[in-house]
Amino acid sequence: MHLPRLAISLIGIAAFGSAQELDFQAAARAIVRLPPSAFPVLPQAVRRELQRRGCTIPQEAFSKHPNNVISGQFAKPGQKDWAVLCSKNGASSILVFWNGSASNPAELAQGDDINYLQGEGGDRICYSRGISAAGSDFILEHYRAYGGPQPPALDHQGIDDAFIEKASVVQYFSAGRWLQLTGED
């Protein structure tokens, strides 16, 4: 039986794609995820709520310190809020705990953890999602450089949700809803 070259090429691509997929599946299972108890800076009620929800905090591979737990003024000036990347069942979302309260956190930007894996040279695959506080200078600088939705009047911080070394989106709370503003490109 003689297969056309295109069919042979497609079979080779499919086989290579399957082998590559297995590597990313293994890397997704190997993502370092810390328990909420590893973050003593979190208010105790927030740590308990994260544990109750079954959250672990995935660690981006570029930092040598525990990460993906941040505080900032995400609702209004002068209010200390907490944002945590909560991973459950292979997917993460950002939970925002208003004023450090464990009641009714906002949940946004859910995504499969495997979608935040990238090659880091050789055969190494690493997790690359990270959150950080974004001030008005950061937000305006990136809007001016790359365009996108015009930011509202900025009087507090946003959350930069990054696929590190690729791109990011700034989650900004305004007028009772979350806006997605331009981040890194």
C-alpha cells in the first residue's frame, strides 16, 4: 500500500503532536502548588476560606520566592485587598478578597493551568502565570504603547495577570465590574 506524501506528513505531525502533548500533560501535573498555609502574610480568615475551597497556589517558575498572592488597593484607595491565584482540578482563577474579608470574594480570569506552560530551553517546561499589583503609571504606559480599551479615571490599583514573557491583561475594578485593560505585549 502506498500512502501519498501528504498523508505521511500528517501522520508524522499527529505522532509528534501526541508526544509533545504528553510532555505538557506531565509538566501540568508537576506544577508546584503551595497550600494557603505557606503564606502567613494572608489574613487567617482568607487562608481558611482558600483551604475550605480546596485551593492551592500555583508557583510561576521564574521567582525564587512564594508567589501569586498579592495585596493592593484593588477596589478603592486606602482599602487593603488580597488577590490569590487559586488552582483546583487543573484550572486557576484569581480570587479577590475585599478588605481582607473571606466573605464573597470576586472570582475572575479562570484558565486551564496547562495553557500557561512554556518551554524554558531544552526539555524543560515551566508554569508561567503570575499576578502582581498594577498602578496607574503601569496601566497608562501600556495603554499609550499598545492601545486597547481606554482606561477609566484611575484612582486605585489593578491586577496584572501575566503569561510571563508573553503578554498580560490588567484586571481593573470600576463602577461595580471588572474591566480588562492593556498590559504587557
